[in-house]
Amino acid sequence: MAAHREEPGPDRIEAALSLATRMKATVLLKGDRTVIASPGGEVWVNPTGTSALATGGTGDVLSGLLGALLAGGLSPVQAAAAAAYAHGLAGRQAARGGPVTSADVATALRPTLASLLC
């Protein structure tokens, strides 16, 4: 069976909600305004995104953070929202030094998380 792939289209919120419902899973649709949708119909739009995160590997940093939060016991929706928020802040911090690499975002993640926990 071939996979059916669609671009999110102009309504990213509806696309995320539709996929979450269809897959019965939390969806994180990365973008300048990352959308998180639950299979129950809740949706959040992350306010901390930045176009600086549109570089190779930054999504891997987000995935790693998300996995760590899931392993720490957060629900999928909580982990996705927290990871997107912290990832966006770390991306903004990393962008203060110029063009951003995934290593820059990963390096900025630790002080970003520390500032959120204080």
C-alpha cells in the first residue's frame, strides 16, 4: 500500500487537526508558528517560533527534546507543546549570533531550559 502524502496547505491548523484525528495521535506541524493538535480536537499554536529554525537538523533537535520530555513522563500533547516552546526560544537565542545551525540550537537549549525552570 502506497503512502498518501499531502502538503499541509494554507490552513495548517485544519491540516494538523485532520491528521491528528485520522492517525489518533498528537501532531506537531513544524513551522514559523508550529501547530500542535491532539486527536481529541485541541490545538495550540506556538508563539516562539522563528524562521531561523528553517535550517537542516533543527527539527532533529526538536525531536530529541520531544523524546526526552516523553521519556520524562509528560503526555504527548504536553511534551509537544513544551518542546515547541523551548525549541523556539532556543532558536531565537541562537539567531542572535547570526546564521543558525542545529548545533547552535542544541547549545542554546540548555540555558533556555534553565531560564524556564527558574
